[in-house]
Amino acid sequence: MPTLGSKARAQLPASAFAYIDSQGRRRLPIHDESHVRNALARFDQTAFEDDASRERARERLLRAAKRYRIVPLGFFDGQLKKARAGDVGRLPRGAVTLLFTDIEDSTGLLRLLGDRYAAVLKDVRGIIRASVRDAGGHEVDARADEFFAAFKDPVRALAAATGIQRAMGTHAWPQGATVCVRIGLHTGRPTLTDSGYVGIAVHTAARICSAGHGGQILVSAATREIVDGGADVTLRNLGRYTLTGLADPVGLFQVQSADLGAKFPALRVRRYRASVRR
């Protein structure tokens, strides 16, 4: 990471920092990709004045991470460090289907809505929580505009995902705003520790979510092998893709239904091209 000298630091605007305390001291610079990554790593080592300032800094940092296409997996790996052991114990073990959601263009929405964005975020979380709960899933974490849930039954996870998108599409948003979430589903065997889920399955589910677009539901081949859509849902094969940090390409499928969006831009990841030996 390039060194940020005192002169250069002083010339940065306030928006280039995740946290400014009541004394005006500016911490956790987020003006470029390398400093965002450093701020993510140092966030839990930073002393905040109160919980409200910590949450504001977290949201600014996560928006900066999204701007640079950084998936903040460290936040999710440590998602339950402050939770009670009993809460962790209720999460499913073994083969688990993980659901990640993420609001598309949350920074643009924040600029458009200003103070009203907080109410929109609350409504989005309410919609997601209701669908997860109704489908028998378990909330794992909610950070800024991301949400993480786990299901023992992949069919119920798919039902939760479609329920979320249908409810998002019919909700009346303020100021004519378009509010959309992308959703990723992946089935694997993450390790459940005292601090939550860890393992490649968590990383894979987060990367799949990040690859999509608002209104889209992406399902990994591992989940597709277990579920085959349903009476009103089909799974369209999109091919295999190279996801950052994963050794092997991942097959992705798009969930389709008459009342869900079907046309989206190309995925935000590189399509896997197998090398041909001559």
C-alpha cells in the first residue's frame, strides 16, 4: 500500500475517511482501493466513540468497498463474534445453503434519498427478514446493505430468494426510487465455530451474489444439483465463471419465473474459458 504522508492526508476531503471523531480527527482513509482494503482489515482494531459512530463508519467503509468491487469477506467471516453462543448454536450444520443479498447502487440511492435512505434500508431488511423467516431460514448477519442467511433446506432457500425479489418489486419506494437487490445462493459445508461460519462455501456464496445485478438471483451448480426449480420456477444455465479467490470455476444458474425479471446485463465476473490442448 502506498504511504500516505501527513501533507497528502491533510489535502484529502472529509469524504475520503470512514471515521471522523468529535475532535475532528480523521481515521481509516478510503480514498483508493489499497486503503479501503487496509481499513477493512483495521476496522475492528479502531476505537470508536460510540456504537452510532461505529455503525456510520462501517456503512461508509462498505460503500467504499463496493465502489472498488471489493467483497468484504472479512466482515462476514467474523459476523458473530459478539453474538451469544446459543445464537450460533441454532444455526444449521453440515450441508447448508447460504444466501447473500446486496443492494444495487446503494451509494447512488444514498445520494438521491439523503436522510430517507435509512428508512429504505430498514424496509429492505424487513422484506428480507420476513422472507427468510417464512422459509424457515436463519439470519446470520446484516451489515450496511448486505444480508447473510443460512438454510438447512435448499428448496426453502430458493423460496426465500424468490419471495424477496417479488416483495421488492411490489414495494412502494420513496421519491420514485428504484431499489433492487442481487441475491446469490450456494450449498456447501462451512465450518460453524463460536464466531460463526467460516470456509470456502461462505466466500463462494458472497462472490456469487457480487457477480449478479439488482433483481437477479444466481444459484451455484452445487445448489442446482439439489433443487430443480419448482412448479413456477426454472433455472437457466449461464455457464461457468471465474470468481476472484477461488481455484476452480463455478457453474452459475439464473432463477427465472413469470413474475421475476429475466433480462440482465452480462455478469460482473469473467466467463471461464477452458484451455485447448493441441
